Amino acid sequence: MRTLIRPTGFVDSPFGLDGKVARLAGGLNWFAQCELIHPDGARELVPVEGIESRLDGSMAADWQRLISPRGPLQLGERTIRLDQPQVMGIVNVTPDSFSDGGAYADSNEAAFAGADMTAAGAAILDVGGESTRPGAKAVWEGDEIERVLPVVRRLASGGNAVSIDTRKASVAEAALGGGAHLVNDVSAMTYDPRMTEVVAASEVPIILMHHQGEPQTMQEDPRYTNVLVEVFYWLEERIAAAESAGIARDRILVDPGIGFGKTVAHNLALLNGLALFHGLGCPIVLGASRKRMIGALSNEAPADQRLAGSIALALKAAEQGAQVIRVHDVPETVQALKVWRGLRDQALTPRIG
């Protein structure tokens, strides 16, 4: 355990604030303060100015990871820059998705939907064939491959950047053979031990997502002493495991796993403290689109009526430097982020006179 550093005190512009602000992960966000979270649970707010004097060896390494730029992802023909938030479109090829009720269970419809998402501004398409909603049952790998492989092939052959959303090594292997460029593993390679071998050999990036428990039981009684700190250390351990298996850190992305073994309060704490995870030195993926916490905060709105809440959470993620925002509603989220980007660009334009 060590003292962790959470960037806060975000400012619109660094101009005139030399030495008083720092740039977050090479992106469009600047911060003037840090919250130090000590091992005993004590929290301390300190200015960026002069923070170096407060850093021991491990904290100094975290600090460098916080402020170092994230390199672009090369996904097939596409280069995805990570100095600005990018949208990942969700393509669920499942009959029992919580969010769309199996709207894309047909492979043709799923492929067309994915192409439309790219046209609307999605940088990456995340194709999944197994629902991992609370209470969902596991899908046999053969069925999962049969669902996703035709969609992956069509989208990849069309020049799209394709991610395969799976916990299973055989599904990832088939999808990568079909042209997928990235693996999104909601188990962070804990479900299938062979996943590390497949990802290391393929040299593709991987998203490691935090979870507590299995989909069938994960929402029954999730507990944490300090969810923000515990998720940070859990992801740090999974990064170390991936690196020891031959997966370079610059090919690892992390996701705090909103809704995967968390209460509404846990989810809100993670979203409010999201900037802490830049200390892991990996791009942050945030997937909160249409999730139940939105319904819980808005009179139990059903999944297909959670667009406004999803956009609110996407903008919250962008404000804290998340590099990839995973969503169902691509055109609306892209538009919201373009407006957010316009505000940032204006703030970062030097003022003359």
C-alpha cells in the first residue's frame, strides 16, 4: 500500500498558470490540485505547485504516469489517437442483451449497425456474443463464435477498427483470426487462463476490466472498504500479471467496471474519482452507457430511456481524461463530445488583448 494521487481542481486553461497546473495524461485536461489518499484512509488536498517535494519513489512513478501522454492505438488500418476522448460503439450480437433486447442478434443487422456507428463517428466497434449483465448465464464458446465471427469478418474487411468483447480465449482467437484488432475481456483474463497466451502471441491491445464475482451473482451483495482504492490496486495487479505474460504495458487499457459487482454508491464513487486511474499509466475505458445506475437515479427509467443519463456520464468521463468511452448511442454521444471538445479548444486558444 502507498499514498495514491488523484488529480482534481481541473481548470479550463493552463495559460498564465506556469508551474501551478499539470496536464493529465497528455490530453485536453489540466489540473491544479491533487488529493493524496494515504494508506490509513486519510485524504489530503495539495496544490500541483511544489508537489514534487511531497513525492517518495513510488509516488513519483505514479506522478510520471499521471502526466505522461498515452500513445495512439494502431488497430488495423486505423490509428486511434488517445490525446482526446474516443467513442467505442457497442455491437451486441446476443438475443438477451440488457440494453437493446437482442436488436442486433442477426449478424447482417449487427454488421450494418456497426458500419452505421463508424459513419457516425465511433473510432472502435466492440462486438460481443455473450451477455454479461447481472444474472446472465454463460454461453458455450461454440455458440459465441458462431454469433460474433461473421460480424467481425464483415466489419474488419470494411476497414473498421474492431474489438472482440469476450472472456474466452477460443472466441478471442477466432475473432482475431477473423480480423479483430483488440480484445475486451470483462474478466481481465481471470476467467480463461489461456487468454494471456492468446493476447501475448497476437500482440494486440487488451482491455482489462475490474469485476467482483461472476455475472450470475455479482450484484447480490458487493462490498468494499474503499472501492476507489481497491479497484486501483486490483487493476494494478492485473496489469502486472499481463506484463509478466509478455503483454507490453503500452498495449493494455483499463476499465473500472461500472456495474460489475458494484452498488450505485460504488459506481458513483468510481466515476467521481476516475482520474485516479491515470496513475496506472494505461488508457482508461469507461462503459456506463444505459446501465442500471442511471435508472436508479431517474425513477427507474428502463434501459431504452437512459440516453440523457448516458451522455451525462460520458461527459463526466471526458472531464476526467478517459480516453475511450464505450456507448450504445453513438451519434448522440459523438455530438456531445464534439461540443465538449469545442469548449476545450476555445479554452486552450491563447487569449490576445
